[in-house]
Amino acid sequence: MVKNITAEQLANKIDSDEQFTLVDVRPEDSYEAWHVRDAGNVPYDPDEGLNEDQLNGVNALVDGQPVVAICGKGLTSTPFAFDLEEHGYDDVSVVTGGMEEWSKLYEVVPIETSSDDLVVRQVQRRAKGCLGYVVGSKEAEEAVVVDATRQTNQFKVAAQDAGLSISRVLDTHVHADHISGSPALADEVGVPYHLGDGASERGVEYEYEPLADGDVIEVGNIEVEAFHTPGHTSEMMNYLVDGELLLTGDTLFVDSVGRTELQFGEDDASRGAELLYDSLHETILELPGDTTILPGHLTVTSDGRYENGPPGEPLEVRLGDLRDELDFLGLDRDAFVARLTEDAPEKPPNYEAVIAINTGKETVGDENEATELELGPNNCAA
């Protein structure tokens, strides 16, 4: 009997090490670009059905285990599952909504702080590796949201579950790998939306209240200080929360630094790298070593593996540990620039279209188009 499971149920199967075989039936190029961890690939066309070679491929993958089938949206995996059933498979499930729903899966993770008043929630978008934040005051019962993704309800629920109302929404920068939900979230809850004041140079057409280097937003007695940290982008802002936590956006990750050519281009990537070097060494590395770094992304590989720890666990690191262990931070200026401008990794899919949408120059047609634009890993690290 063919059954349906949700993307969340698939995640639970993976996290609990349940024994099953995941078969991705999308075309090989789509599969190679991005797929769920441990999925095998058997491209399938419903009009042609399973041929002998494909069936042999399935048999080799499955080895007697239950089968879970996944495709882009659940439209191809369903007839595939029924085809398997006709060939004697009696335990086949289909992931409802396919990779589209997988791309919308979230975990909300509490971040420990030294203050009884400070509340921080890390909102992890599992498949993309995007990290957003709810930062608030328990006493004031309000919060700011930083780097919301377009599934804005995830941030509303995270704030509500923490007993907080959203008073402001901030982006660290104009994102290139995913469509920002911050302008929409701010509009939905009727609060100000903030970007760094350098966003005017990028022609951002959304209404926003600019933040300059050194500006402070108060959330009850919690202070959020804006630091201008150009490099990954020219308008990049980091946010220091109560002198304890630094939300670094795509400036500094737990295993790398931000790439620079997505905005600056291949010919001018070295200028971005020089700006990033200065931001790291003249601003971030001047902070105390016990500052907790909370980045804007974690690394998810094209084959769906978390490189920095398991999903649902806090992704954070002490600045002092990064200073000692991350080789990027030990390079001199020339070596750092050379490292960032040579052999850059593959760019995020559709990044130019995503930037156009996030500056307000273009609009996204519908949910399907937005999902297609965002498919694939984030690829924002150098």
C-alpha cells in the first residue's frame, strides 16, 4: 500500500536512523545539484513507466528495506510509488510536496545566554542552511527578528512561543541565496523594517529605516548595536546583542567567511575581499574572545549533509575559538584576498534573480516560482 508522509516525518526518520531507502526520482542534473542526505537517484518519467534497467536500479538500492520516494513537488514520485507497488513492493511512501516542502522545513533552537532577560531563538531552515533569529526581552515581552526567510509564520510562531511580540525586523544584508521574508514580515505585523544605510547605494526599493554604524536599537533593556561590516556585500551589518552575542550574517561563519564576488563581481572581488579583511580584523576580532558568534548560515552540502553539527542543535561558536582555529583569520591581507578570489565555489542558483527580488527591482510571481528560485544549497561561504 502506498502511503504519504510529510517532509517533517522524513526528517524524523533520518534523524532517528530509521532503516529505509530514499529514492529521488528527479532528473539526474536536479538530483546532483541538491538532494536529501543518503537519497539514491532513479530518474523516472510517468509517461514511460519503469523499464527493466530502472527496476534493477531500484532493486539494487532498496535491498529489502521500506522505500520512500521523493521528487520536486510530489507529482512524479506518486506514480513511481504505484509502479513499484505493481512490481511487488508493499511498503512504499511518498513525500507529500517533495523537495519543495523539504525546502520549507524548520527547527527553532533556543540559544543560551548569560542574562535572565535576554531571549534568543535560532530559526534553522533545514534544507537551505539559512539561520534567522528572534532576539527579545522577557521583561519587555518584545523582540526583533533578524534575517527572516519568506516562511514568515515560522518567525511569528517562534516569537509567540517565547511570549514575545515583534517590534522590529532587521536584515543583515541583501541576500543572494534566498528570498528575504523580512520586508513582508514587517508589513504583516506593522513594524519598522531595517537595513544598513549602505543599502541606498544598491538601489533597494523597499521602504526601510536605515541603520548606521554604531546605531543602537533597544528591546526593553536589551541593546542591539549595529556594526557596518562590508565585504560579502557593501551594506552588510552585524548586530551585537547586549555585548554578548554577535549576529554576523554572511560575514563570518563557524567554518569560513563570506564570499565577495556575488555583489562585487569577478573583476572586483578583490575589493570586496579587502573590505571583508578590514571588517574582520578592525571590527569583529576586536571584540572579546568570549563573544558568541551566531552566523546567518550553516553549511549544507549538495547531498544534504550538515557540515557543522546535527539539525536542531544550536549553531554557535566562541569568537576566541574561531580566532585560534579558523585559518582564514590567520592569513595576512594579501593571502586573505588571494584565497577569496581564487577558486571561488559554485554560485548560489539564480542568485542574480534573487538579488533583484531582494532589492525590490523585481517581484516573484507565485509560490512555485519562489521555490524554484531558492532550490539548492546556499553557497554563500568562501
